[in-house]
Amino acid sequence: MAASPLRTVGAAALAVGAVGAATLAYASLIERTQFTLREFTVPALPVGAEPIRVLHLSDLHMAPWQREKQLWVAQLAQLQPDLIVDTGDNLGHEDGLSGIRAALEPFRGTPGVYVWGSNDYFGPSPKNPLKYFTGPSRLHPAPRKLDIGGLGRYLDELGLTDLNNTAAALEIKGTRLEFFGVDDPHRKYDRLDAMTDAVAGLARAEEGLDTVAERPTRPAADGTVRIGVAHAPYQRVLNEFVDQGARMIFAGHTHGGQVCVPGFGALVTNCDIPRKQVKGLSMWRHALRSAYLHVSAGLGTSIYAPVRFACRPEASLITLVPEGHASV
């Protein structure tokens, strides 16, 4: 006897519901904690320079109870990176700093740089997750403040350098690296004018000059590598980094799309970067110039949207090598 149309529709609905429930369970319970290390090689150093191993961490969104994530990050210290780049959104809870301490303490003494994301300033809030797919996330009118002061003091104690709307130079394995960065572009805290003034200040300091009038902004000196750092990879920021002579740019914020479609990729980027560049290594081109761009898919999620699908949480080990080597 043939099944009735109503019974067929009911069976199909049950099947769809079962698949949806299984997908949600996988995304929230399994893939969200499948922490992955990505590795890339980038030919951004001058000829003859020693390779520099950079550990890129982003979007930890740390809560104090996330012991598995804390342990996984702490174990990355065994890689012995030469440099750490932290592109923000470290905190994910009012007590998240305790988890950050557990994760990053083994890196004490390793040089590095950091910038802020919005979730270093403000805690997450409950929201309809479907709104994430309608465009860049809107800002909560009355967000809860987090301990960004304590976080900054701790990162400074570890040996990392604050790059929020400023610039700094580090010498790593004989190569002078000039870093410049901005505060969170997603909340429009970036001050590109302040950053460019700081870049000019590095140039004057290198040549022993005292005043702005003595020397305008100039390209990096031979043998110097400029690196831009931001949390959210908005095009206005990436373009300015390229204008300032960046050879390499680091960013986060996108979560790689967080929920992706196999074979298609990210559905959204949560900013204005092209979808195909939502994570991983690519080239950013502007005004006949270009820079390598690495966007991390990050290690965490909001505690109110704890899912990842076809987009594992990640950190990246990026080996900078002399020009002429192939990138991987």
C-alpha cells in the first residue's frame, strides 16, 4: 500500500530535522574544539636574511572554563617561535584574563606585537545568530566592559609591544622589522593619521633626526621589512598599510566565516574584505603595490554562538624567508 502524501512529507521533515540536529551537534561539540595549526612560508625578507618563525594568534575569545583551548595554545610554545603576532579579540568573558594567562604564560620573553579587537573592550551579548549572515555585526548599544587594562599590562609583561594606532621597530635574528598597527577598525577605533605619524617617527629616529620638518615619511630602508597589523581587515586599513610599504599584513576578526559551505567557502566575512580572502594567505593589491596578507580564522567563538562548521579553529606558524623563495 502506498504511503499517503502527508506521511511522506512528515518523514521528510523528520529526516531534515535529524540532519540539522546532527550538524548542529557536530559544529558545537566537535569541530569547535578541533584546534589546528596552519603553516605557511612567505618570501618577505631581504636576500641573505635568516628565516623568522611567526606565531599568529587571533580571536581566542577566551572564557575561564575553556581549559582545552588554553592547554592547546600553551603547548604551541614548544614550536619556539621567534615572534608572536596577536591580532586581538583575546577576551570572551568578564573573567577571560585568567584563561589568557594560562594560555600565554609559556611564551613569556618571546618578542611580539598586539592590537585590540572589540571583544578586548567589551563582552559578548546574546543575539540572534541569523543576523550574522545579513552583514557586518552591529554594535551593542550598552556593552559590558572587559578588563582591557589588565590584559594590556599582562601582554606588556610577557614582552609583547602595543601597536594600537602606532608603530614600533624590533630586530629579530638580524633583520629590522618595522611594525605599524591600528586599534579595532570594526568599531572605527583605528586612527590611520596617528599610525602614519608614528611610522614617520621611526624613520626619523633611525636617522637620528629630531623634528618632523627634518624628514618626511619615506619608504623603509634597504634591509628593513615593514609589517602591518590590524584586528579587522577592512579595505581602508589594508590599503593604507600597503601605502606605508608593508610587505606583510596580519589580521583576524573574520573567524574564516565561522560557518562555511564545503566547496563554496565562507558565507560572510563580517567586514568588507572579499569573501575569497576571508582566511589564509593571499596577496592584497592597491595602487600598483602589493603585500602578503594573512587572515587568521581564529581560535574561538562568542560564548553565545559556540559553533564552527567547515572552518576549524586555528593558529598559524608563518615562516618569513628571503625573497626569491616560493610561498606556501
